Amino acid sequence: MNARLTALLPLLLAGCSMAPEDVRPPSAVPASWPVGDAYLRQSEASLPVVSYRDVFVDPRLQTLIGQALVNNRDLRIAAANIVAARAQYRIQRSELFPQVDASASYTRSRSAGQSSGSGTDGGSSGDPGGSGARTSDRFGADLGVTSFELDLFGRIRSLTRAQQNQYFATEAAARATRLTLVADIADAWLVYAADTSLLRIAEQTAASAERSVTLTRARLRGGVAPRTDLRQAEQILTAAQADVAEQRTQLAQDVNALQLLVGAPFDRALLPETIEQAAPAVRALPAGVDSGVLLRRPDVVQAEYQLRAANAEIGAARAALFPRISLTAVLGLASNALGSLFDNGAFTYSAGPSVAYPIFQAGAARANVRLTEAQREGLLAEYERTIQIAFREVSDALARQGTIGEQLRATEAQTAAAEDTFTLTEARYRGGIDTFLASLDAQRSLYQSQRTLVQTRLVAASNRVTLYRTLGGDTLLEATEQGPIPATPAD
């Protein structure tokens, strides 16, 4: 009975672990989104998990996103990091199993015999020259396990679990990269649409100002208008022409930015024509679940896995305080003749354990435990900080969503009023009722209002992209290209 218990003891101890239990810290996420004048009541809850196809409904934008998910270099770097982390985990996990080596050998030796004698012994080859030299052959085959550590205190299991969690953290980081890429492409697409609208407004204003300059020059020649009217009209024209040149530069740079994000040249037909056309292509997200949804954000998931890895590192550091027990075993066959190598008498074996325990390290092992515990505390604070940052980002986006509709309606009304004012003022000037300065002021106000309206529409559409980005629950970006990863043996 005692012999059986002794045999089972290593198996029971192999399941031990000295790592602290993985427990998710109390959530740093408030129970609900903030409320107040800037926050609509329907935004008090979080938003449901959706895919980018549910938010970005324009087929052209979806095509650009699809191309970027294939070609973007940041994603390729992230994919390579996943492969490397997965391989590192497999390398560490292999230490849980014995390494079995096989070898085969053949040795031929020759030794000098006595100078006198009547012959040679059996089993030796005589020297044709009669010198008495002897030759012999030796064949061998071995199968063995060298220095396999019996993980009695869970050191290797803790290191394997730490590496596994690092792999999961790397995968979460790659998902964050994909999420950011999708949102960046949507933002760049909208910026291009806004710059196209601004270019159109500048061109229209330049054309209108050029007509005013022509009319004012004719009135100056006829002695009806002073020279100051002409100079003021020329100021409006040159300012609009400068804006046209600037907007053309912006459009070229927008295309360059999109091409970098996509990772390859793309069809220009996929670009939007105006912000008025592009803004409805980004749908608003409906209200859904509570703020605990932030725990699904890739950066939060990454921070949690890094915290779990640090937890496992503590277990490995604690286990290093105890002796390491290793096992070496060799099974072999040896014979003087190849034909008798597999006979019963050729079998050999050897086996033996070894124990290693450091006697003096000047406190290094215990200091290593304290180091891992301090690292875990730092990662715990980082995890909580990541959640708080995520909550702040979503709250800011909801605050913007709660007021942007009112701001957009006010800007549209202001633009409509400015356009009507310019029409009436220009008519009054042509009729000799108002001064040319009043007409120019009305034109400047209209131009500025139109540009402000474009920027406000861009802010409204970009805010919906920001909500998609900050909530971070895109179901189409969850899976990786890799297959299932082997599980770490349970403690």
C-alpha cells in the first residue's frame, strides 16, 4: 500500500500550482453612462455588438475596408506577431513533455596483439600480415530521455500559462489594430468627402467673386463705382482662389492617406463625391446593453491577458524556490555483431533521477518573487486605467452625439439665412440701394457659413465612427487566421 502511494505522489504533486488564482479585478467601469444636458437619455446605456458592415453601409466604403484588411502592412505585422507568440507558446509548452532522443552507433577498433603466439582468439579478425593485431566491431542503438524535469511545483506549467496569456494578449492587440484600421479608413473616406465639398464651395465662391470683379470693373470705368469697390471684390476673389488651391492639395493628400491605409492602389470610383452624400453612409448605433460592454474592447482584453500572464509569472517565481527534480533514462541495444543486435542479451538500460537546489543565491530567488508581484500590481493598475480611458472615450463620444444634431440644425438654418441675405443684398446693391461693402460682407458670411456646415456634417459623421471605434465590439474582426491553440494542461 505504501509503495502505491509513493508511486502516485509525483502524479499528485504534478498538478500543484503556486500561482495566485486568476480573478478579474472589480470593474473600474461605472454602472451606466453619464447623464445631463449633453447626454441624451437614450445614450445612458451602451451599444450592442455590431459589425462594420452594419455601421458603414456604403458599398464603396465596404470595398475599401475589405481591401485594407487584406493589404494593410500594419495588419501583416500584427499577424506575424501572432504567429511568433503562438510559436513561443508552443516552445514553452513542449517543456511539459519529455524530449525523446534516438541514436545509433557503429564502432570499429583495432588493437595490437602479442608478437609471439600460436594464434588469435575467437571473435577477432586476424592480421593478414601475421603481426597479431586484433580488430573488433561494436553496434549500438539507444532511445532515451535526458534531464526531463518533473514539474512537481508547477513551475513549467506557470510559465506555459504565462506564455499562453501573452499569446492571447497579442491576438487582442491585433484585433485592436484591425478595429483602428477600419475606423481610420472610414474617417479618411469622410475627410475626403468633406474636402471635396469644400473645394466645390471655394470654386463656386471664386466664380461668383470673378463675376463681381468683372461687374465692378465695368462700373468703375463708367464712373459709377469707386476704385475701393473693385479692390474689395478682388480680395474676395483671390481669397477664394487660394482656398481652391489649398483644397486641391488636401484632396491629393487625402488620397495618399487612404492609399497608405488600404496598402495598395485603389479605384478612385470608390471615393465619395460630397460630404452630403457620404455622411448618411455611416449609420448611428442604437442604444443597447450596459457599460460593461467595454470589457470586450480589444485593448481592455489585451490588458486583462497581460495581467493573467503576470499572475502566472508569480507562480513560476514561487516554484523556483523549491528543488528541481529531473529524470534521465536510456534504453539501448548493444552487440559485437549487427546480426545479433536485437537478441535478448543485447538489451541495456539505465535510469536515474537528479535533484538540484541552489544553496546560496544572496536572496535572488525571493527578490524575483517580489519582482513578479510588483509587476502584477503595475499591470493591475494599467488594466483599471485602460477601462477608465475606454469609459471616458465612449462618454465623450456620447456627449458629442447628444448635441451634434442640434448644432447641425442650427448651422443649416444659419447657412440658409446667410444665402438669403447674400441674394437680397446683392439685388439691393445692383439696384443702387445698398453699398458694395454690404454685398461683400454678405458674401463672406455665406462662404464661412457654408464651410462651417461642411465641417459640422463631417463632425457628425465622424462621431458615429468614433462610437464604433471606442466601443470596440466588431464581431467580424474577432477571428484570427490561425487554428485552435493547444490547451495548457490543467493544474
